[in-house]
Amino acid sequence: SVSQGGYIFTDESLNNKDLRVVRNSSRQTVLLYSFIDKNIIIITSNENTFSALLNKYLIGKMVK
């Protein structure tokens, strides 16, 4: 983890995807992003939203 201007940047994983997470000094997530494939990045401020978008993407790939 790296601290920059009161924000903490960490590398984490969620649902087997690598994430970069930015938290404020209260450890609340303010931004997270992940490249889910070579053409798509998900950027959000909420882990639940990330999981929901990732699941929709994966389900869409299975349907094709």
C-alpha cells in the first residue's frame, strides 16, 4: 500500500480479479478499478457495484 495526500492506494483482489483500491484516511473506499479483460475496465467506488457489474459481464460472455 502507498499513501498519497491522505489517500491510501492498495492492490487487492475481489472475485478473482486484481483491483487497485483508493481509500481515504477513514479507510472508506473512494475509488476502485480493475481491468476485467484486455478491452474493459470497471471503475466504481463500491465493491458491491463492482461485483454486480463483473457478474453481468461474465454472464453475458457465457450467453454468447
